[in-house]
Amino acid sequence: MIATEKVYEENIEAGFTSPAGGYTKGADTYDAKRGLFVNTFIDFVMRTQPKEWARFENMTQYDPVGKFCAAFDSACETDGILHVLRHGFKHRGITFHVCYFKPESTLNQTAMSLWAHNKAECYRQWHYSADSNKSVDMVLALNGIPVFAFELKNQYTGQNINDAKEQWMHDRDPREICFQFNRRVLAFFCVDQLDVCMTTKLDGKKTRFLPFNQGSNGAGRSGGAGNPPNPDGYPTAYLWENVFQKDSMMDILQKFLHLQVKEEKKTLPDGSEKIVKKKTLIFPRYHQLDVVRKLINDVKENGAGHNYLIQHSAGSGKSNSIAWTAYRLASLFDEHDKPVFSSVIVVTDRTVLDAQL
């Protein structure tokens, strides 16, 4: 097995940057003030939207790069990075996109070409702050935008995911632009050789981490907590070989991550009440990713008209799994680029649904 955390990092990086992983090894310099790998970010925009960039430059008297980064950040602050990734942003009448997702069918060759321009990179020892020399073990960046970050621990050096939790809670300033909720990094992971957990919001000691394991016998099989042994490597290798493989990562960004907004009453010191909006960024648990993708792949292979029974324990996110499945079925195409369904009806009455199950 491995003796140092450095070797563990090297093995994970090798997985990400392998042909199967789909990432390249990052070589750009991170600008902590802008929260971007600026050269990569601007290069993507110039390559994929040359006409829009030319218009923008003509309208900008000086420092077009700085002005563009500021416009992007303003959009992220207003709408959230997830919205900007999916829909782009508009500045002075010009719409820009900061990434392109894979189209549902191959009929649109322009969309397929733009999707191929995405640049996914893996950076080790990411120095995220302009005010300190602290670094996060690993970050994944999409077109120069940091989107997922990992603290890696090794039991053979006496540490595990609990030490990673402590780092995220107490040693990473949530005021940093890259760590602010839904402004850059969308999910923060704690990883050791045996277990994985994650959060979508850093909030000091109130940070809430959720387990991101497969289960002791693997996804879809009865068992306990944890992960099954892996005869070919680390028990947590599914994280970089499967979940965050490049195409899977893009799919999660496009179709799984969800910003939930709830209105709550808050009592003020004077006794009056006001309505506040509570925002929660939902990242699918491993079992949810697994079941939705298994269902979609089976429908692609066998077509419509089949029944499925999925066992979901209480509190495990049935409603989200149903919603993600329905959303994907509604836009599902077969291998001949023909829609599989003309319409999708979703049961939303939980009382009826639970009674049927």
C-alpha cells in the first residue's frame, strides 16, 4: 500500500489525467482575487465566442480581461455559479457562455463541436488565497473555473476524513471568493482510502457533511455503511474513476446539481417577522447517481414500457431521485437520435406514492 499522502495524491491525479479520466494536468496560475485560472478562462471564451469577444473588446476602453472577469463574477454573485455555468450571462447586451454541455442528440453538429472545446483540468496543491500560502490538496477546474475541491487523507499517515472535515471547517476561510456558497466551488469533498463525505456549503463549525459512500456491499446491494473492498485499488477509487470522470462530472453539473430555495419566517429582535429565503445546493448522493443512471441506461437499451421497483430507505432522497429520473427521461434520445418518450408524467403526491410502494 502507500506510505505517504503525496503518493496517494499522485495516484489520484494519475487517474484523473489518464485517457479514461479525461482531464489534463493544470498548468495555469490561479488568480485568487478573481477566483479564476484567468488565462484558461479567457482563452476558452475567445476560442468559442470570437465575435462576442471582439464586440466586448471594442466596447471596452481598457483592461478587457479584468472587466470581463468582473462581469462574470457579478453574474455569479447575483445568479450563482451553477446558473451561469448552465445558461451563461449577459453583459452590455452580449451573451457569453463559460462552458458548453453535451447535447441530447448528435443532430446539432455545432453544439457537439462547442462541447468538445471544454477544458477540464486537475490541479494539485491549489493555493487558493492571496493572503496566505495555504493550499487545498486537489481541485477540478472547468475552463479555468474551480468547481470541485478535495482534501485527501491517508490512514497510513494517521489521518482520515475526520481530519479533512476539520480542515474544511476551521482552516478554510469561507469568505474567500472560491469558497463562498454557489460562487465558485460547488462541492467540497473529504477523501481517504476507505471513506468519502462532502458538503456544498462551508459554514465554519456549523458545516454539515454528508456521506458519499457506496455501501459496504456496493451500490444497489443490501449492506452497511462504508465501501466494499476493491481488488484493483483503493476502496474510494470510484470517486475519481467513476463519479468525477470528465463526462460524468459534466453530467452532474448539467443535470443533477440543484439549487433549492425555501421561504422561512424569521423573528426579528423587535418581535416582528420577515420572510427570508434559505438556499441549499443539492449534490446527488452516490446511491442516487447510481439508480438514476442505471434506469436511464436500461431504458436506452430496452426502450419504454417497462416497470421498475427501486428500494429507497426513509430519508434517502426518493423525491429527488424521481425528479432527476423524470427530467432525464423527458429529454432522452435513442441511438438513432429519436426521442424515446413523447411525454413524461410524474407522480408528485407523496401520500399516494408511499401507499403504492
